[in-house]
Amino acid sequence: MTRAVVAVGSNIDPGRNVAAALRLLQTHRSMEVLQTSALYRTGAVGGDYPDFVNAAVLVDTALDPEALRGALRGIEDGLGRARTDDPNAPRTIDLDIVLFEGFEGEIGGSAVPDPGLHRYGHVAIPVADVAPDWAVDGRSMRDIAAALPREDIEPIMSDHSQRYATEQGMEAFTDEPFDPEFEAVITRMLQLIGEDPEREGLARTPLRVAKAMGFLTSGYGATLDEVVNNAIFEIDHEEMVLVKDVEFYSLCEHHILPFFGKAHVAYTPHQEIVGLSKIARVVDLFARRLQVQERLTNQIADAMEEILQPHGVAVVLEGSHFCMMMRGVQKQGSSMVTSAMRGGFRDNPASRAEFMSLIRD
């Protein structure tokens, strides 16, 4: 995997097109988005054109520079990019490789590193957000960006870590952005069940569903390393650590109906412990995907083993499932209990009994 920085820009319906481009970059099978810059509104260069919205994305990719350019062109084409002889003409989306680790040269007639990094704040400033220490011609991007004027560059949004814009973000300067493809699917679903998507109460439902699903399945866009974020600490302690009654909410992969409950997670340290809040975040990482409770339980246990290599791990989940409560047998009082035992909790009955006794208190 090689790191690269991609500049993102639009001045035709930028709220929707920038949001859609970021989503497509985040879900592309040949790259992993590591960080996204703030969004900036900037004046257009070379004509009396609408303002741009600019951003930069730091990615890890298995593609070479030419193949990455091809992937970016495919995203541009999918978002309706029209190419003209005017290099400054308005465009739905512009995706350019501005930095590529270990590469200097031309890609499709464009120089990399992008010479605009030294001349234009709308290029350098977003890049400095995601790669401040990346050196170009012996200077860090942080220093290059700091030396450029900012009069015509207005930050719009300081954190674009979510798949969809927040109310305090992109909606502040345009109609609320959404995922057009996802919204179309929800609109069609409403029609198929006999509803009118145009009636007042449903007018914004496809948008809300898209944003809700983006949040409820956000576990697909995160990694265990990102969640733990190096919060591992050495300690001379080898007695059980237990966090119980951690609330979780997930979606059943069979019917996409909610199931929810409490997770109890314990481990016996081997020289290292993890920050307390990180255990709850590990639970959320896997719960915010389409799931079955059995797999979710094992994924949490496997993750705890991976990050700590402890003497043992124990996980118990107690869940209530709407797919059983609202449909089918309709047993509202039922619940499901699953467990995963690793290491000492599997091999030592006393340790397992102590854990089960503690979570019942």
C-alpha cells in the first residue's frame, strides 16, 4: 500500500457532488481513506465562475499512479464530469492526485507533486490538513500552506469524518446534501409499499434514512487500529478487568431490523491494558454493521485478543431482537444470550465462574 493525497473540488452543486465524491472514495475497493480535510469555499480561478468547494483526502492505495488516476477519472465520469477546452470551466467534480509517495513526474499530462501546492492556498491548505509533515522540495506542507494568503479561502467544515454532512457543516451553504443513489433506493421502496414519497411527511424521509443508515453501519468505514488509537498502556496487573452493561445497538442481517442489549467484556491482562472507553468503542465498531449476535460476540472477543494478547478474554451479549419481537413468532419478552471465551476463561472453570458471577450481580 502506498500513500497519496487527492484534491477534491466542485463548483457545480458542490454540496451534493463533494459529498458523493468523498463517499465513493471511502468505499472504493482499491483505496482506504485515512483522513479527510476540512471543506473550504474558495474563489474560482481564471474567470467569473461560481465559487468552489475544495478538500483533500489522504489515502492508502494498492494502485500505481496511472491506475489511481484512472480510478479517479471513473468517479468523475460517474458524477457527470464534462471535459472542455477551458481548464477553468465549472465542473461537477475534480479529483486530482497532488502527492504520491515515492513518485515525481507526470500522470496523464499533470505534474505530481502538483506545482499548485506552492502557488494556491485552495490546493495547499486542504493538503496541509491531511499531510502536514509531507515534504515537497524540502519544505513541509504545513510551512508551504502557512506562507500562502487565505483571504479568499473560507473554512466551511472542520471535521468531515462522517459519511454524510452534519447540520452544522455542508448544509450551512447549500441544500442539505445526500447520497443521490441511496435516496433513490429509499424513494422506490416507499413507492413499492404503497406510499407517496412526495407527501409532506415523507418529503425528506429518503435523506433521513440515508443518513441514519450511514451512522448505523459506520462500522464498515472504521478499523480496529483507528478505534483503539494507541490507547494501550503497560501495567503490572494480571487480575480480571471487566466492563459490563455496555449498551449496543445493531441491525440483524436477515431482516435489517434492530437488535440491542448489553455487552459484558472481560480480559485478564498480560502486561498491557486498554483505555476504558476503547472497550465500548470496540463493541460499537462491530455492532454498527449488519450482524448476527453470535458473530458479533466472537468479533469483539477476537478484537480484544488482537489488541492486547491477554491471558484470557470473556464476552457475553444479551440481546433483544425486533425480528423476533415485531414479526414471525412475535415473542416480545424473549432475549438471546451469547458468549465467547478465550484463553484462561475457556480453560479455567474458576475464572469463567468468577466472570459469570460478576456480570449477574
